Amino acid sequence: MIFAARAAAFALVFAAAPKLAHASVSSDELVRQAREHEAAHDDDVAVKRYSEALRLEPTAGDAYIGLGALRLRHGDYREAERVYSVAIEQVAGLRPAIAGLARARWSLGRHAEAEQTMETYLVAEPNDDGALREIAQWYGVDALAPSQLATWRRLLVLATTSTDAARIHEARSTVRALQLLVGLADPAVSPVAPTPTRAVIARVARRGG
């Protein structure tokens, strides 16, 4: 059953790909052409080039990422999910595909699944500022204020390593606002089982990060 499901996913991803006119063309060249067509807003041809690249080389990571992003941009979220799922199966360590899969699932309305998938991505890429901001926004939409606060604390840590004063101010202000919203539900400020480590975290949290 699993093999049949994977075969079906491959068929869907490659369905748009015609037979290659020039078998000697590399997958890298086809991806380059696809990007050129995207830049020229010729997305139908871009889809064909990405699909041709994948037909030629089923482990072409850049082709999966490009095709998935194109599907997302056009609102074809189910197809984007299929593309990213196949990418994860076929290309070990293709982390952008995990983030893309999370975005496809969010757009399909499967919020909890999307958040879990993005959390998986952030384990591998803990310093991705954009992804952290994205999932923090998702937590806000789903009224998951404690998770949103925890994420903004991570953003504050990243901000303090930069020299961007506006970014630091934004993160610190957001952490403080979320602390007021979360109140006693914030485990950093009111830990269930106090320990020396938790006490240090609590003191930092009370100072606003």
C-alpha cells in the first residue's frame, strides 16, 4: 500500500512533464530555464521545465523546491503538498521542502499538522528568522499564546546577536506584550516545579526577555 501511494504521488508530480525533446539537457539546465520563465511570468512553461527536470533526475532538490513554491503561489495547495512530500521521500536532508510542506498544509486549513511540520523544520534550522516569525503568526491565529511567546523569545535571542536596534526593540516589545497576555500560564515565569535553571529563566522572563 505504501509503495502504491508513493507511485501515485510520483505520477501526480510528473503528470505535467512531456517527453524530453533533448535527452542530453541536464536537470540543472532545466531548473535554470524554469527560473527564467518564472521571472518572465511564463509559469506554465516553468512548471513543464521543473517537471522535466524531475523526470530526468528524481532527486533534483532545486526542481522540487521550485515546483512546490510555484504551486503554492498559484494556490494549488494540494499539488504543492504532493510535490514537497515526494521531495522529502526522495532527497535526504532537503530541509526547505519540510518548510514548504508546512506552508501547504497551513494553506489547506490543517493548522495543527502545519505547525507540527514547521516545528520539525525548526529543529533542523533553529535560526531561521523568517520561519520563526511565520509560525509565531500561526500560533497567534490559533490563539496559542504560550507557544507564540516561546517563539518570540527565540526571536529575541536571535535579535540580540544582531546590530539591528529596530529588530531588537520589536522582539522585546512583543515578548512583553505576550507575557501580559499569557500571565500565569507562562511556565518561564511561574514554573510548575521550580528548579535553579527554571528560576534563572523566570528572572530573565520577568525582565522582558
